[in-house]
Amino acid sequence: MGELIGYARVSSKGQNIGPQIDALTGAGVAPEHLYQDKASGTKRTGRPALEDMLSRGIRKGDTLVVTRLDRLARSTRDLHNIAHSLEKKGVALRVLEQDIDTTTSAGRLFFTMLSAISTFETEMRAERQREGIDAALAKGDDSPFKGRPATIDADAIKAARDAGETPSAIAKRMGIARSSVYRHLASETS
């Protein structure tokens, strides 16, 4: 049997990580096997203790112990990636407050169901968001998704070119990028 490896995380410097540490040591994690991060967000970047633990701190036969799943991962994708990494290494996962223990068949089933529900919720949220955007776009001019209004006067660019001005001179006079002048001149000929 391997070691119990603990991971604790709080989202901000002002939050107290102590209760998580107490729960992890109470579950049998030795202080020298505790990894701690103070980081927020849904991405894994900025969480050096987690990266260190996943790359060097856990070995086959170990069990990773966390108080809650949201302390380990902040998104379903991140949770799946971490779970896959743990499985490849032969490391079990134990979540204290949610009673998940992947060393048991019931724990693996519960973890899989929880992950599936999280994925379903994420997909439903994306569908609702897409429906809202589509409805807003259907409104036309009142839509917040119509894009930024054009700030370049295509007729002024054409008139300046017809007057013999170079694209560089037009760009400088109008305060725009030369590539924008070329883009407008090219769209005129197509």
C-alpha cells in the first residue's frame, strides 16, 4: 500500500486553509505529504503545488486525498484530466466531504456519475448561452453581439487612392494601419 498524499487549495490569500489541513491530517495524511496552493480560476496554471504533486509527488499505489472535488479541480475538463492522470499512474482518489473513494467499485461509480452530471450541466449551460446569443442576434440592431461599428470610412480611402495618394500616406493621414487600407482596397476589387 502506498502513501496518503493530501492536497488543499483556497481561492484567495485571505481564506483560511487550516480547516482543510486539519481534515487531511485527521484522515491520516502525514504533514510531509501535504501540498497546498492559494489560487483561483478554472485553469490549472498558477497552482504550482498541484503541478509538483501530479508530476513528482505521487506514485503508483498512493491515494490522493482532498476535502472536496472543487479543491482539486475547478472545471469538469480539469477534473477529468486530473482523474485520467491519476488513473494512468495507478493512484486512487479519496474525497472526504463527498464520500468518494476510487479504491472501491461504489466510489468509482459515484465519481463517474458525478463527472457525467457535471459534463451534462456544462453542456446545458453552453446550449442556453448559445440560445440567448442567437435570440439577441435575431433582434438586429439592439443586439449586443452585432460587433463593433465600422470606424474606417471606405469611401474616404477610395477617394484618396483615386486622388493618387499612396496607401502609406492614406493610413498616416487617417490614423489607421496600412494593412487596413490594403484590406479595404482589396475588398473593393473583389
